[in-house]
Amino acid sequence: MSANEQSSGMGTVEYIQHHLTNLCAGDCDPITHKGVGFWAWHLDTLFFSIALGTLIIVVSWRLGKNLSTDTPSGFQNFVESIVEFVGGQVKDTFPGHNPLIAPLALTIFIWVWLMNFMDLIPVDLLPVIAGFVGIHYLKAVPTTDLSTTFAMSLTVFVLIVYYNIKIKGVTGYLKMFLFHPFGKFFIPVNIVMALIEELAKPLSLGLRLFGNLFAGELVFLLIALIGGTMATGLAALFWLPLQVVLDLGWLIFHLLIITLQAFIFMVLTIVYLGMAHVDEH
Amino acid sequence: MGHFDMGKPNYSGLALIGVGTILTSTIVAGFLLGYGVDKWLDSLPVFMLLFGALGAVGGFLKVHKLLSRGI
């Protein structure tokens, strides 16, 4: 379908830029459509992330109503296996007891996985459908938007700080910043380094997820461009099958990546919150 | 290190998942923090460079600590 874009006069660079531009409302640049202020709303990101979150709630609610202990359905078995898998991870890695952690981990795993899964939908499909109803920019994968990944990682960060203060007390938490890693004679340096270490947690969580998914999306776009730019005349007999094979290969590999990234986000959330629950020193 | 005494076997292994990005993220965090302080004190780029360097050192220390004896 990228060929259609080509025929409408869009070059390769414009094609990629177009597909990587969010549907922005509010504080947006009228030419580049990028957010320029704090109150820039990425409507596509908001729509897809809320829609997928709603999907999780509706499916869970329906499944919860039809639970069966005698003859569980295939879907119930599937969901139970996911719940047990996440529960097992929490049990193995989380010290102590906190009823919030397992549901939080499960929500993160499924929600991030579903948002990542949007990457596997053909890159032109949703933007073209949106184009028919007058929406000119649409980025369907919420996790290729820094706003989503940082919203999630900062929420986890707030929980980390909350539990640190709740478990260790304000003085206990502040003490963590004073004496590590260089002992009591370098307190100013220790404070800065501990602050950096704390800040690095949400940064690495958010940037890792964003980077992996953004790069994955970009590779899909480049593969789509093979057919769009080179498949003219007889050359199409070579380039189109190549595009199909490459697309399939990257799709299968990417299926692994999206699962791994959802898993990593979940596990690191459990580990970081676990660290907040343990007096290290 | 208390959690190891509590017999939590997988803790350090799973934390190692994040090692690859710790180094970069501590450097970025250092630069960001330094940039914030510089904006506040109007001293760009003194603290940005200083905290960036501290972030790199902190990243190395953290990775070394993680790889040698867990969290």
C-alpha cells in the first residue's frame, strides 16, 4: 500500500515522517504537527491505549462472569496460565507481601504487550483507513510514543518513591542518598550520584521500551518501502516476494521482541518495587 | 542485601535484564540533572558536564556491583 502513497506524490522521507507523526491537538506546530508545548495531546496514542485498556477490562469482566471450575474453556485456561506465570514471577522476585504488586505486574504485562502488538498490524492499514475519514496523521502503536512509555515509567517511579518512604520512613529513605557509594566523607557527591541512580530507573524503563518499539516500527516502514519504491514493471517480480519474505521474517522476530519488552518492563517494575520494600543496609 | 538472606533466588538474575541500559541511562540522567541545576544557577555547562561524568562513574559502579554480587 506504500505504492499508493508514492503515486500520490509522497517521497520516501516524507512517507516515513508521515507514519511517525502523531495526530496532535493543542500545543502543536501547524507545519510539522509535532508537539511544541506541554499541552500537546497525541490523540491517536490516547485513543489506542485507552481502547486497549478498555478491551482488557471488558474481556476480564466477561471472563470473570463465566468462570468454570469443572470445564474451563480454552480461553480461561490461557488466561489462567498467564496469571500463574506473572504470579510465579512476583512470588520468586518480590520480597515480603504486597497485594498491589501482582495485579500491577499483570496489568503492565498485558497492556504493554497489547500496545506493542499494534506494531504487527500492517503499517499502512490503519493510516489509510483513517485517511478515508479525514484523519491525516495516525500512529497506531502507543509504545512508539515517548509520552506513553514515560507515563508508565513515571507512574512506576512514583510508586517506588511512595513505597520507599512508606517502608523505610522519610529519614530512612533520605539516608539512602547520603552514604553511598563513597562513604560519609563525600556526602555531596553521594547525594548527586544517588539522585542520578534513582532518576536512571524511570529513564531506562521508558527509553528501553520506546527505543525497541520505535526501531521495530521503522524497520517495518523500510520493508514496506521496498515494494513502494522499487516494484515497478518486471522488477516487481523480484522485489514484491522479497518484501513479503522480509516482512514475515521481521514479524516473527518482532513477536519475540514485543513479548520480551513487555516481560522486561514487568520484571523491572517488580524488581524496583521489591528494592523499595527491602532495607538494603 | 537482606533479601538474599531471605532466600530469594531469582532476584539478582532478573535485575541483570536492565544492565544493558543502566550505563546509558545513568549518563543521560546525570546530564539531565546537571542541565536542570545549570538552568537554575545560570551556569551552563558546568554542572551538566560534572553530573554527566558522575553519571558515567555511577553507571560503571552500578553495573560492576550488579554483575559481581547482585543488587
